[in-house]
Amino acid sequence: MFFWRRVALQSPEDDLKPTATPGYSRNFRELNDLLSRGKSFSGRERNPLFLNLKGEGFAEVGGLLGVDFPDDARAVATMDWDRDGDLDLWVTNRNAPQVRLLRNNHPAGSSSLLIRLIGNGTTTNRDAIGARLVLGQADDPEQEQIRTVHAGGGFLAQSSAVIHFGLGESANDLRLSVAWPGGKTETLSGLKSGNRYVITQGRKEFEVMPLSDPIQAPISRDEIPDTLENTVPGGLWLANRVPFPSLDYTDNTGEARTTTSSIGKPILVNLWATWCESCVRELQEFGKLDKFLQSRGATILALNVDGLALDGGALSEGTIEEILKRAGYDFPHGIASREGLAKIEMMIEFLTSRRESLTIPSSFLIDGEGYLSAIYVGEIQGKQLIKDIDLLRSPPAEQLKRATARAGRWFYNPRQIDRVAFLGDYATSFAKGGFPGESRRLSRMIKPQDGALTAKDHYNQAKAAARQGLVADAEQLYLEALRLEPEFGQALTGLGALFLVQQRVEEAENLFEKALSIDPNHATALINLAMIDQSRGQKDRALARLEKVVAKNPDYAEAHLNLGSLLASMKQLDRAIFHLSKAIAFNPKRAIAHLNLASVYMEKQLWEKAEQRYRLVRQLNPKMPYAHLGLATLQARRKLHPEAVISLRKAISLGAENAKSYTQLARSLLALGDKKGASEALLTALKIDPKYAEAQQIIKENRLLSE
Amino acid sequence: MRRNPLLDLVSFRSADGKARALGICLFGVGLCGIAFVLAGYYHKDKTSEIEANPPKLDPGLLDLNSTPGGANAIADLWSPLIKTQLLHIANAISNPDGDEISMSLADRVSIVDPQQFREEELYHGQSVRVVGLSLPEELENSALIEVDKSDFIDRIRPLLSLGSEAPEDAVHLKLFGISRNGADLSTKQRLTAEGIRGGNDFRSSAVVEATWITPTTDDPPQLTGFTLTNLVQSELTSAPTSIFKDIAGSVLGSNPAWEQLRLGMNTWGRHIEHSLNPDFLGYHGLAIGDVDGDGLEDLYLCQPGGLPNLLFRQTPDGKMTDISAAAGVDFLDNSTGALLVDLDNDGDADMAVATKAAFLVMDNDGKGNFTLRESYPEVGMGYSPTAADYDLDGDLDLFVLRYGATESDIGDFPTPHPFRDARNGGANILLENQGGFRFLDATERCGLGAGNHRFSFAASWEDFDNDGLLDVHIVNDFGPNQLFRNDGKRFKDVSVQSGSQDWGFGMSATWADYDRDGHMDLYVSNMFSSAGNQILPQSNLDTTLSEETRKKYLKMVRGNSLLRNSGSGSFSDVTDPMNEGFGGWAWGSQFADLNNDGWEDLYVANGYITQEDEDDL
């Protein structure tokens, strides 16, 4: 449950809009969105171990041998870690624990040998990468085994270069041939199992070490709790800062204020609730920091969220004032607003790509310029806050250290980002979330020295404005984008779409034609132009355009939908069915596609198929009037007039208020003997369209308006 | 009445939130008013409505006969219902006294007569015994019997050797295929069961073909047939009961850095800001090599942005000590893969690391101290670096892969196009060693530039044709893999003629002569279908495609592949899709003779993203 969902205007449904990108991109965005909300994807899969059944097949024995962890495993590397002659496995995981060392405890008695090769370093690389080894029994060439020395080769993994041969049973007289890369092939004999050999190119002698002194297994630790206690200092210090959004709140006198009025000194914005013990404890801590904060010219703003908390307790006895007084907290305080909390959630999501409910307490340290410097989830320790406020004045290198939970070195300074793009994206995220005003404010904060706003920045802003219905703003911004980059395809089509809605058809057409002249396959331009052609009755032209889009983008559901619908209107019913079905195949929940397909079935008098589709549309989107209308027609056909009446009334209430639907209603009512109802319906039909012949005819036939 | 004929297609909604739609009044037959509503229909509160009341699709009303793509509609509709039934059945087999499953079974269920199975011992080693049960060919059709639903469980259980105290989830039935069979449904599943026999750990796996009836649209599907084939039983025959044990905690645990490793991306992803590139997908690997020349192998672990990469040196007692900072390799940059190889032939292991901004090459002073010598920003966010002396001039060259080509593709979800044969990936690079830590881009010159636009994840070098020259195989996502034959300083793309393309969403490959015929064979890890179907355009079962194309696409979501080297320059796909091909979302895989019997086994790293929400997408 998120504040911003309750507050913001309906956010744009990216996934239902046709864009120039094919269906799978949309799916990836949806996936990303779901992942940021904690969903799993192909998770909890166990790692299999396939036992080689002597070359005749494999059997999965991971569970039996204890390696079938349900991790999100990634890289696998082998190494005889304990030098006991069998291969152990290192595995890295996405989830906890990030690494496992699976020590192989196969019973003693199995036999093997290990070989490390050293190249001469002149003709052959020292690591002997690429060497081919062939090991066999001197008297049985059939039983040879081959290996190649690799350096890397799996997924992000480099296994030990020490070559391992399992032998089944002990062997005494083994012969090994080594084809050195860049060198000759050398042969050695008399190798025995149970040994580790070091063989150097060109030398007859080799080192032998028996595998008789393996490392004893240390006691393994159990339990890997996934918590961060004591692992990181409190707080997330930002390497790349963003302006703190302007939060509305009510101050302690009841006045409405925003946080932007405090810009000029460091401020810690704290969210707390009266029923939250750690919050109250924290306020006490804050109380003690009075002198320190004053000396640094800093302050705290404690915003209470009691009334807004989703799953907290009720307001406890003792008002907010009392609690603050008791805690010795003497800084500014107020009541948070829903919108404010929504903005904070959005800000966190932008910064961490995680979408979660706010935790109480949470605090945000804002520097003297109004930029967010640190986020604290949970109680802050006074000592930490003191350090961090002083850190605000430290050089960037110091601050960068604080930004990582562990020490290390950067090859590429992470603060060297395209700040304009970064801040532009940040601003846009608020527009997308339903706060266009905030978005504009943040955009204006992008300073000229950060670099001028690019066409893309303007375009993003334009899109956001358009989504919020701010037509004039959007137009300005699109035009600005185009001024900077006259051939910006998406801006051209975006503005074109804007003009279309305003019925500025010719202007729109020009823009789409321009987009097309830059990219003759521009899907959005083609689809829109097809639409315009259709509205002018130039169906063949529209058809050509849509066929082109489909040819270039065979996976593009919207293109198939548009093409199928057009074909239907041109009575090319079988083709219509084909394309509408494709649209459905790519996007089965697209009600309109089913609806249009239903209409085609009606045309072909495939009543049952039509009915099934209408029912499906009704389930997918109960508010689509035409599904109800379609069903009504079919019901009337089958003389199920009571049902037809219900469907028609529903359709009418949902917006299908036209002469035809009222007339249909009248017909069914008549069939049920309700002359009065029928008359009313017909009158309404005629009111809508006084010339509507059918209605007039029914009235005449049934002598309905004798009065 | 004609509505507004104009339509917006891009993200626009009018201030009042009302729909903007294009309506074309269709045709007569008393049906006027049915609008062909084209793209862009919005309804004001649709999202919240749908969220509050997600539409339940009534399966009985969908036209199962109509159209191409209908097949996917079947899967979409029925698979959740079937999965629920399979869960009930699996639990009931594990624990017969538990939930009632009579609703899940038809009155009579047809099964393979268990008495007809013939046992064949497939393997008997030091610790494991494997037995296969199958029907003799002549009996295949006549071995079916019908049992009463009340007897069904009792007939199946004995085959799986489930203990009397088997946990409820001892049996799993994983659905991977669903099709229509007239009015009924046929499904294919893989069964796995954890049992115990004579005190020994026991596992079973089998393929199950099931049939179902759907009597009414209100009731769930009911099982009418449950045919087990390819039943394989494996048993652990030796103590200790755990052959493998994870001792990472003991080996690494005395280092503060263990605190970093014992937490995963689900946690770290929340505590590292996005602009530091903490790769949530977990693409961080490892390298093994001896960095201080003491004869003991050390370990380098790559880490996400915001956390330092870790170098651990091994001490004689087997424990490992963190020397990352002193060694100069504690990079906080997002790192994917690394190599510990001697690049200047001075006898010590130098290091190469693929980080987001650049591919780094470092010189080891022999004691485990590394100095940066070169950085290659053109191979930022490189994958699976490998080393090989491709031109046989005595020094190691480096091969680094690129996955996505554009900034937006790197580290996030890619935009491959076309989806199943994507050619807009990044370019891989072969860095030819010139000595003294200088490397030149020799990719084009040596022939590896051919088709160098794939989403490459892993490469492996192997002499597949036994001519003494190292060839290179590249595993690509969203398309076919590539095999380049080394003809002596030049490579020839033999992907097609070698039959090794293995079209799919590949992640990695591993070589070994698994059948000991003297030729190196190949095992490729891929993404597996049931998850994959979620994000594939749903046309992979489109019947308007040619049979050949359809087969290719179906193969792409089938799972891992075992490609047997024929010895004459080509490979044949000998995968048993229900066995070593049966995957999950597989990443690294590695051939290794883990039980020292002389035959190389396979370990596969599975699993994409597990988070707190139990509901898997």
C-alpha cells in the first residue's frame, strides 16, 4: 500500500499505450516494475547435479548429495580446496549467501590424480592455458580421458587451472600426454593415482605430492540471517544528491507550510508517530542535540504521521505537543500531509529502485541548498547524526567514502554522471507520479552550469505534462524540444498526437509526415496517419500504411489491432480475424481486440463465437458498453428478451446512448409486453435523432403514440 | 452517431479523464453502434478497479477453437487451475492423510500398471545407486489400467518409496506443457519425490503425462489419466548422509568481509543507491588463481557497485584471508567477471576485471600487489572474460564479451531486436597481447568480428576438432550461439555447419568429453520455458509460422542442451529434455567428475530472482 497511489492522479498506463517499441519491451518494463515491488521471477529453483551414468545418460542427484540449494545461483567454479583429491565447488549467488564453498566429502577409496602444468613462458604461456591432456592406462588406450586447461569459460567463472582426473579405482601405471600450446607434445608415464603432480614443459622430472594430507574440515557455521545489524552504519549517504521535494505540512500553529521555506540551513526532516516507541526515543535524542545543532546552524523538523499511517495504532492519549514536551524536543514540528509522504516514497523509489511502504521512523538530512544528503530508515543514533551534520561540510572525497557501506576504491568516480539527465529523470518521475507542479519546480532547479536542458529533457517534460492534461504546457515543451532538435521523431509524433486531440488535423498530419520522412518505417507515425486517412474515408491508404507497420513489426500487438479493425470495416473479414487474433495472441487481455473480433463474428453470423467474445470482453472490462450491446443483440436474437433488456440498459448507462440502442431496447420491451416502456424508449430515441426511421416505424406499426 | 474520429495514440488523457476513442459504425443486421475502438481507449478509474477486482476469466467461455494464439490462451487460462490441482495431488501423494483430493480426480483414473515396470540398474558407485524403471516396448500400450479414485494414491506411492513421515511437500509435480485434446486437456509434468529406503536417502524423478476432464465451468479440472514414464530412482548408499557441505562460513567467516557476503542483493539492493550500480540481477562472478605464489589457490569475488570486490588468499589451514585493500583490487565499481592469469609470463597471476566503466588489466608484482596497467572503456560492463593464446605466440590474449550495446541496455533489461535472433547486441572484443601489458583490438582482423552484434553472456575456448588449435564458442541470449573454428591466427564462423547454434536464450556453456570418445562435447545452459513464456511475445505457438520456424522457437524455450561432438566437425543435440535438459533458469554450468569414477558429471546454477513475495511471476 503506498501513499502515492492514493494521492496521485491515475498514473499513465504505459502498458496499454501503443508505442514504437514492441511488446516484449513493454513486458520487460512491467517485469521491472513488479520486481521493484518484491515479486519473484523463476525463483526458488534448485541447482541440479547430473550424475554421468558412465556415458549412457545422466541422473539428477542434487538432492541426494546435498547441493540442490534453492539459491539464485550464478557462477560455478571447481577447485580441490582441501587437497583431498576430489573437486569442491565454489558457487556465487544473487541472494544470500553470496558465495558457497561446497566441500566434496566423497568417501575415501575413490581415486584420482591432480596435475598442474607450467609452460616455458616463451613458446608457451606459463599458465599452459590451452594445453590438451590425455590420460590413460598404459595397457588400455580405450580408457583414455581428455582435458583442456582453461582460463575462464563458464558464466563469469574461472575454475582452478589444476587439472583433475577421476579414475574409478586406483591405478598405478598411467600414461599422460600433454600437448603444449605453441610447443610440442610430451609424454610421461608411470603416474599413479592419489598424487598431485606439477609438470613443467621441457623437463623430464616432475614434482609429486601425495594427496594424503588433506585439510581437515572446520566446523561450519549455520544460519545466515538476512539482516544488516551492525553491518552498516546507520543511514544511506547519497553520492549523487537530488533536491528534496517540497513537502506540504501543517505547522504547530495550524498554518500550511512547505519544506522549501527552510532552505538555507541543514535540516533533518523526521517522520514519527505517537504510537511508535523508537520514534519517541529518537525525539528524546534530538532534544539532547539542541546546542550542537544550533552551533551548526542546523535544525530538525519533526512531522507527525499519526493520522496517515496505514497500519499503525490509533492516536494515543497525550497530544503530540505533550509527547514532544516530555521528550524535551524543542525544534520545529508539524503534521505531515499525504501528498508529502507520497512524494517521499517516490523520491526513495527513484534513488534506490525499490518500491516499498515508508518505515516509521524515517529521517532525511537535507543540506543547506535544499538537496537530500542522507536517508535514515529506523532510529538514528545521536552520535551518527552529529558526525553526519559535520560531514556536510567535508570535502567531496570524504563524503563519497561515507556513501558506501564498506571501504574500497573507485576506478570510475560514481559522481561523474550526466547530472542534467539524472536530475531530469528525477523531475520526470514526479510528473509520472502525479505531481506535475513538483516536477516543474525540480526541473527549474537544474542549473545552467549543470549543462543546458536537452531536447530529450524537454520531451520528457512534455510527455509528463500531456499525461496530466496540461495541453498548453505540453505543446510549449514539445515545440522547445523540436527547436533544439528538429528531427526528434518522438517529439514530432508526440506533438502530432496532441494536435489530433485538439482536432488540429492538418497540423498533426504535417508532423507525422515529417516523422515519416525521417524514418519511413516509423510505426507511431504510420498508425496515426492511417487513423487520419480513415477519418477522411481513404481506407486504402490507411490500409497500406498499417500493412507496412505490421510487416516491419510482426510482434506489435497494437499494429495488428488497428489493421484488423480497419480490415473489418472494409469487410475483409477473414483477414480481419487473422490480425485481430494476432493482436490477442500478443496481448490477451486487450478487451478492444476481443470486442472487434466479436463484431467480425457477428458479421459472419458466427453467433456463438461472437457471444463468447462479448462475454470475455465483459469480464475483462465491465465498463465497455459495446460488449453489453453486442450481447443484447444476440440475446434478442434468441428471444431472451429479459436478458436483452438488462444488457441494453447496462450498455446505455455506460454510455451507448444513441437512437439505435434505445430502439433495440424498445423492441425487447415490446416483446415482453411493456408498451409503456417501449414508448418511452422510442421517444428517447427520437429525441436523440428525430429522423431515426426505425423508431418511427416501430411506433407506427404498434400504434404506440395514439395519445 | 459518429464519435470523435480522431484519436491520440501517445500518452495523452484529457483533463476529465474520459475516454477518447475512435468509433467506426460497423454494419447493419441491426447491430449498429458497435464501435471499432482503436488503440487508446482509457477509462478513468480502470486501473484501480481492475486492481480491486481482477477479472476472473471464466474458462468455459473462451473460444478454445478459434485462432492461432489460441494455444497460448489455453495455457494462460488453464495453467493456474492445473497447477493448483497438481499441488493438491502432489501433497496427497506425499501425505495421504492430509487434504481431500477426491475433487481433483475423476471417478476412474488410468495409470500405468506398476507391476509391469522393469527395473534396470543404471549406475552403482561408491555412494550412489541409480535404477531406471520402464515399460518394455511391447507392453507400452497395454500396460494401462484403470483404478478407482480411492485407490489412486495407494498405487502411486510405492513407486516413490516415500517414508511414513514424508513431509507434505515431498512430492513435486512441475507443469511444463499443456494442450487441448478435444474438450479435455493433456498436460506434461515432471515429477520429483524425496523418499527414504532402508534408511538411505532416496529420490525419484519421472515424466508424467496427465489427462483431465473439465465437466463444468465451475469445477476445477479432474484427473483422468496419470501415466508415469522414465522413472528413475536414485539412492544414497553410503554414510555420511551429506556428501557435500557448505563450509564458506568457516573458511571466510573470520573476515569482516564475510558480513558483506552473507547478505545478498535483496538486502544490498535496498541499501545502495541506484546511481552506484548495485546490480540487482546478481551478475557477479569469481576467479581462482594463486596470487602470492605460495602454491595455494586464492579467490577473487566480484561484487555489485557500492561494495568492494574481494581478494582472499588461502592459508595452509584452508582458511582464507581478505587482502583486497592491500592488494589494490578492492574496487567498488560494479564488477561482473575477472581472471587471474599470467599475462606477462613472469610466473605470477595477473588480474583482469570487467567493471561497468571499463575492462581493467593489472600487473602482479609476484607477492599479490596489483598495479593498474590498462583500462578499456570500450568494453565496459564486459561479461565472462576468458584468456587463451589464440595465435600461439606464447602469450595469453584476452576475450571479453558485450551483452547490450546501448547504455540503457547495460545493467538493465535489454531491448533485443528481433527478439529471437537479436542482432543489436554489443560487440565482443579480442585483445591481442603485445607484451608488456599492451593489448590491441584484433577482433576484426582475426575474424571474430563476424556477426559480432549478439547479446553475449559467456565464451569458452576448446579444441573441438582436435587439430591442436583452440576454437571459441560464444553463448548468446536472444538468439543462436556461435562457434568459431581457429584456422591458425584466423577464425571461421562454423556455427551453422557444426550444428551447434542451439537457438535459445543462452547463459553459458561447459565442455567435456562426457562419453569418453575422445572428442569434447558441449553442454549449454539456457532459460527454461515456463518462466520464459511470461516475457516472450506469445507467438511462439503461432500456427501461421512454418513448421520449421515453430520448431526452432519451441526449442528456444526448451531448457539446457547437451551437444555431442560427432568427431567430424559437427554436433548433434542428444538432450533428454526431461533429464539433463530439464532446467530452470540456468546460469553457470560446469562439467566435473565429482565422484571420481572417471566420468564427468554436471552441476548447474539455477534460479533467477527470489524475493520475499512467494508468488512467482
